[in-house]
Amino acid sequence: MVTLAGASLRTQSVRDRGEALALDADRVVVARDEIDMHALPQDRREGESIVVVGVLADEIDAPGCVGSGHGYILTVPPTTGRAALERAEQLPRDQLDSLRREWWEKRTYVYVTPGDELVKRALAGFPDDVRALAGRCRILRPEARSGGGYYSDRNEIELAAGVETYEGLHQVELSACHELFHYVCWNDRRYRADEDQNFPYLRRAVRESRKLLPAFPRYRDWVTGSFLRQGDHANPVEYFADIPTNFRDVAELPGPIRAHFAPLIAGSPLPYDLSRSPDWPVVPAEVTLETFQRWLAGRE
Ligand SMILES: [Zn+2]
């Protein structure tokens, strides 16, 4: 038994890969290296950068992220695990942090949200057609503390089964939402056409919004204070996934960006056909990450 935020939970020891008991609880919980051709081998744990990590999980440092390996998985009924984590998250920040450090020393986490349930939770409130499309995406929950990503070659998402425990119950839904909009960008015929052309319509929306930032303070603060701080990660692909994740009210977005994303957030029609070639000159020098970031920052 382990006591977690006042709840007594029965632990199940994972003695080796062949006995990863979460596999019994949910067939989409898998050891990362069993499914991910890009994953690092289990014996290279320290000092490696981890595989694709959703933007929301990027702040986690690399050592120790790759997998819990020989730890415990608490396979408790989802309601019990969720209630325990909810109680833990009500603690003052420093107490929660030290609790998480203790849990990590024991490689303990609670597995509370199977992938199919996580898809539903992450897409709550989005338009029906978006939920219908993105709802087809499978989310695997690898046995790891953190990390994840959308893999276009498999057309599915991985999100570490430890995210609820170590990053929080809300964070796991935000991370899943972000990854699901990578899936949408790849699988929605309209937006995929823009990506296949290297995002001319998205870039134009960003360019046309660059003088409008002062009127949209929450967007401005997010883009300059958070999004652009990620360096090379602040690219059109990540921006696409972050906008619906971070802005559920399109009124908070500058007009051209609002128009581009409103079909995904508010269910309104797209004002232009993304499959058409741009009818404005696309200068190669403007199709760079540097220009994209400069426009995002509101500069010429
Ligand atoms: Zn991403």
C-alpha cells in the first residue's frame, strides 16, 4: 500500500518489461521503446535529449524523463487515482513539489486517464466536426514520467502515463489538446493543404496581425512571453497546435488569426480556400523561421 495525498492505494511492482502491469490494465499503456522507433534505448538515460516533446512539456529536463523502468505503477480505479491527485494538487505549491520529488524517488505514479478518455476530455468544447476528426486519433500512454508527441508516420500520439502525477490533471488535457491539433493539421484536408504549401495562409495571417497586438493583450503576452521563448520550437507547426489549445475564445485573437483558426475553435467557416496557391507574391526570404518569429513579435 502507498498513501498518496491521504488515499491508500495498492501498488503493483513492475519487475521487468514483460510484467508491465499497466499493460494488463489498458492495452494502450506501453513501454516507450516498444512502440516508438525514435525512442531512446532504455540504457541511455542520462544526458540525452528526449524525443519529440509537446511544447507544453518542454520545460521538463531530460534526465529521468525517459521511462520509469523498474518502478511502480498504481493501477487503481480512475476515480480513486483522480481524487487522490486532486487532493494533492490543492496543497501549497512547495508541498506539492516535494511530494512529487518523493514520488519520483520511488518511481511512483498513478495512471488515471486511459488514452480514449483523454481524447474526449481534451476535445471537450470544440466544434462537433473537430471532435469527430480528432476523436479518431489514438493516444498511447507510455510508461514514462513525462514527454510525448504526435507521430505523423504512425498518425498517433504518445503522452507519458506519468503526466497527471508529475505535471497535473489539467496539464495532461492541455498537452493532449496540443498534440491532437498536430493530428488535425495533418488530417484535416483544409489545413493540411496549407501545411503542404509551407503555411502561406498561416504566415499571412500572422503578418497581417503584427500591428494589432496591443489590442489583444492576452494573445500578445502569450506570444511574446511564452511562445517565442522556445527558440527554434516557435515555428508554424507548433504555433498551429498551440492556438486552439491556449485560446478557446476567438475574441482574444487578432482578426486575421481569428479568421484562420475560428473553424477549429468556434465552428465558423474558413474565409478562404487553403488549397489554392497564394494569389500574392511569396518572397523566399519571408518564408523563414526568423521572419515568422519577427512578425509574431509584431515587427516588420
Ligand atoms: Zn507540438
